[in-house]
Amino acid sequence: MRWNLPNILTILRLIAAPGVAIMFLYFARPWADWFALVLFVGAAVTDFFDGYLARLWKQESNFGRMLDPIADKAMVVIALLVITGVSGLDPWVLLPATLILFREVFVSGLREFLGNNAGKLQVTKLAKWKTTAQMVAIAVLFAQGIFEHYFFMRSYGMDEQIIAGIFAGEIEDIHKLNYLWFMAQGAWIGGLALLWLAAILTLVTGLDYFVKALPYLKEPAE
């Protein structure tokens, strides 16, 4: 193992993965959402810089190649578990999250089975787009929780008529409820759309890996 900056960034990203869930154990919302969002986005940024710096400075190593996909998967899997939980197991979140988790387990098992031939399953550009869509979707859904919490917190004690009057422009919106509701709904719809896109890309890339692995799965002729 080489202690260079790219590898240190990868290790920090791996450590940050469980930190996202821990935020919801020790902090109340919306602080937990804020901390999880900052931690996740910061870790996602290192995903670009560790590989870029390793290639730029010619510091690529087997340790980095091994740990980088593990850190990516840990980030995505743990964050999806958290979002699925805080969404109340919403089926629109649960289904794509399940498809993503299934694919990650399937491909990891496939690589393990192939052993020395696992290098045949090279990461494709589509797989990189899949990872990007996953990370952006997760960040947007964390942000949605923040906007939603502030909306309910600022509208606490208001009856439906007052809130309807604010939305209709009949009552002055001093608490910015229109803005918070618009951002919460926009982040929810946008986050879900990105999550479903990521799920589709996940299945497509998983199928691609399976097709490439088929020659190694055939039984030898007797």
C-alpha cells in the first residue's frame, strides 16, 4: 500500500460511507440531513479527484484500484439504505434502490467467481455514468429532506386554510413557504427521476457484465 494523496482520498471516502448513516443516529433532523448531505457530496467529489490525481501524478496502484470501487459501492449502498428508511419505505424509492443493490451484489459475486478473469469486466463509460447518476440522485434526495423539514417546521401550527391562503397569494408569505414547498417537490421529483435513471443504467450495465462473463460460465465439454 502506498500512502499518497489519491489513496488517502479513497480511504477517506470509504470512512465517510458509514458516517452518512451515523449522522442520523446522533443528530436530529434537519441537522442530520445537512451533515449527511455535506459528507456525501464531499466524499463524492473525492471520487473524481483521487483517480484524476493518480493518473496525473502517475501514482496509480493496485491498492487504489482495489479500494476505489469498494468505496463507491459502500457510499451508494449505505446512502440508499438511509434514504429508503427516512422516506418511510416509499415504493418509488424502495424499488429502484432494490434494483441497484441487487445489481451491485450480483456483479460483485460475478467478479469473485471469475477470479483472475475478473479483469475482463472492465468498467465502461456507461457504468461511470451510472455511478454519477446514483450519486447526484442521492445528493438531491438528501436535499429534499432538508427543504421538506423546514417547510413543516415553519408551517407548524398553521391550519390548512392559512397554508392554502399563502399558496394562493392571499396571505403574505413571510416564512417563504412557497419557496420551500417548490424546492422540496422539485428535489423529490428530480431525485426520483435520477434514481430511476440510475436503476435502469444499473440493470443495463449489469446485463452487459453478465454477457461478457458468459464464456467463463459455460461448463467444460466432457
